[in-house]
Amino acid sequence: MGAVVVTADLDPVVPRGRLRDRGIGSMAGWRLVTLVPVLGLVSAGLFAAAAVSPFDPLVGYLGARYETTSAADRALLTEQLDLDAAWYQLYGRWITDVFTGDLGVSRSFAQPVSELLAQRIPWTMLLVVAGMTIAVVLALSVGVWAGMHRGGLVDRAVAATCVALQGLPPFVVSLAAIGLFAVGLGWLPPAGLTDAGADASLGQVARHLILPAGALAVSQVPWLLLAVRESVSAQRGEDFVVGAVTRGIDAPTITRRHILPASLAPFVTILGVRLPEIVVGAVLVEEIFSWPGIAGAFVQSAKDLDMALLAILTVGTTCAVMLGSLLADVAVALLDPRVRADG
């Protein structure tokens, strides 16, 4: 007979797996429902904050011509661009347009926001996926080894290195990588998507991706690796591992089939918690390496108060972080049966 739990509803006996699936579904449903008001508050707060910002949107729109433009012309442009409307009016028009599929036109880049996103988001996704893949592979491989050899010389060296790297922000790691591998050794290009005048071929993009992806990975590896190390070390003393050892199961099999699966839940939890830091890290890395992703557009739209672009990027980033956190929580609930999946 399978394991069961007793409930107080009309079905006195419910299989534990089915009850667990209901809990995970309820949690996911509740989080998705709360996503909408959170995004509404974030977007409304953004427009309200922009209304009291000391920055003048015309500075970004006019650029170098701002100082030579007369006060009368500035006032006329403000009226034509509808920059003098109340923030809630601007917000109402923006959200109405978004729901009809019109993302507006970016004043900073003089092109539709949808086209700008289509051009830049794939490069940001490439950087984030490459960087986080490197970070996850390193964290799991080195972290499991260090956890299985806790207290050894290599373990202490790995832990000390991770602690040192934890205090370095991504821009410091990026500048150090450029100084060492691009300027000092001359092995890799310091910035850009391709060499000057070259086409965006696979070889060109891959070569220019190494440094930014590596810098993003190094900025995230310490947190993930230490989480794996601690979890693996703790799992080594659990009863199920001791039982496997007494049954004569070899160490690699115990690690692969028993210790590693039980250690994945804390690792995924840390990965979910670090999502906002990963987003910020990607923005900083893109700016330093002149990577043609969405970060440059984000920074420019914030400087120019280009609300059509800034609002959709802010809402999109918030949505991505919340959905990523939800996926991490669902993964933890599926990996570790001891975790309750309450909504």
C-alpha cells in the first residue's frame, strides 16, 4: 500500500503524492495571482517617481541641442510630447496601450520599443544563460568534491577563495578580467560583440562572450558553491547515507544517487534567492563590456526618463525575477519531499 495522509474533507484518505501536487499547484496559482497587482504597483510607482524626478526628459530627447534651445521651444516640445501631463494620466495611457499590444516608441533610441526589445533581449539571454551555466557547473562539480572532502587542504583553499570573491561586485570582477586577459595577456577582446567591422559570426560572438560570461559566472559561483559544499557535507552524516555505506555501496554511487539529489534543494533555493543579484550583475557586466544587450537601453532610458522603454523594462525585469523565484520554489518542493508547498 502507498503512503497516505488523513484529511478532513469528504475523501478521508488521499495519496500523499496527490496531496503534494495539490499543494504545489495551489502555491503556484496563488503566486501567479499576486503577480498582477505587484506589477501594477511597480509600474504605477515608477511613473509617480518619475514625476518628482529632478531630471528633465527633454535633456535626453534634445541631447546637445538642449542648451541652445529657447525656453519657448522647450515649452512647445513639452506640450507636443505630452510631458506636462499628470503622472497618473501618463500611466493610464501607457497601460491602456500595453494591453492593446502597443508598447510605444522610445524617445532615447527613436524606434518602437518592441523592435528594440527584439534586437537586444536575445543577446542578454545569451549572456545570462552562458554565465549561469558556467556558474552552475562549477558550483556543482567543485562544491560536491569539496563537501565530500571537508576539512582537506583543497577544501580550505576553495572555501577561502569563495569568501574572498563574495565581497567583489561584478564590475570589479569585470574590470579585473579585462585588465588581465585583454590588456595584460591580450588573449581575448575587451568589449563589444565582434571585432570592428566584422560580421556577427559564431566564432566572433563566442570569442567576445568568454570574458563577460566568465565575469558573470565568477560573481555568482561563490554563493552557489558554498551552498552545495555545506549541503553535501551535512548529507554525509545522514542515516540513509550511513546505511548505504554499511551495505557496501561504493562512494561514487552514494554521491551520485543519494547525496547529490538530497543536496539539490538548498542549491536551487540559493539560486532563486540570488535572481535579483543575477539581473543586476548582468546589467553591470553588459555596461562594462559594451555588450549589446538590454542593459544599455535600461540605463539610457532611466537617464532620459524615456517612460515607454523604462516602464516595460522595469515591469519585465520584475516579472522575470518573480517567475524565476516561483520556478525555484516549485523545483525545491519537487526535489525535497520534506518541504511543504503551502500557498
